[in-house]
Amino acid sequence: MFEINTYVLKRGLRKNVKKEEFFLCKDERFIEEITDIQYIEGMIEVLYYGEEIIGAKEWDLVDQLWLYFIDAFIQLKSQKSAEFFFPDQPLKVRMNNINGNILMFEVGRKKYSLPQEKFIQSMTEEAGSFFSILGFQYGLDRIHFLLK
């Protein structure tokens, strides 16, 4: 249903970036591509039944973007909606809880109707994997709070 991956932008690349110019974050090897631990440039790839919802065009400060998503998921536990902008660009993300089961997910001008529980679970698992490899307890603490 969902395929979610985190990538880090390879060193020295900044313009007209394509997916091939990112390093997949599945083990510690991607850490070598990070030039500044304060500003980890990369992307979150979200595929839903093979359709790209978020990808290389939406690359940004990937660690901060993950934290924005996790905070939005926490907000959705008590509210019907959450929204934020990507960390370093004017790209807005909106999430609206429709009757507890469906999430209306908007990124920029694209809108998707997604199964809320499965989406949040899949996103949380990938964020947890990313932060575990980095050793970022701050992100993991937020994920554990979300799962309570």
C-alpha cells in the first residue's frame, strides 16, 4: 500500500536535483553524505500504490521535515486537522481527519484521500528507522509519545 523512504542529498548537489542524486537511508552508510548535521538535506519519498505523493521535487531539510510530520500526527490525535510548511520552502502540508478513518492529505496543490491509520503507522515506522540510524533521541522521543 505505502512505500516510504528517506534519502539524503549527495554532497555538492543543489540545483535541478533528481532522485538518482540522493542516497537511500537504510543503514549507517548514508551518514557519510551528511555535510552539516544541523542541516540535513534530503527527501521523504511517499508512494501510495506506486503513485508518488512526495518525492525529489520536494526535497528539503529532511530531519526537520520528519519532526514536522511527527508533530502534525501528534496534533491529529486531539484535533481534526494539522498543517505546516516545509522547513526551507513555502510548500504547505495539510492533513484533515475525515470521520476517523480517512485522512485528506494535501501537499502544495496535490490532494490525496488516504487511510489515516496505515499512513501514520507507515510514516512513523520510517521516521523511527531514520532517527534510530542517526541516533537522534529527540525524534525518537516524539515518536514514542505518538505511539502511546
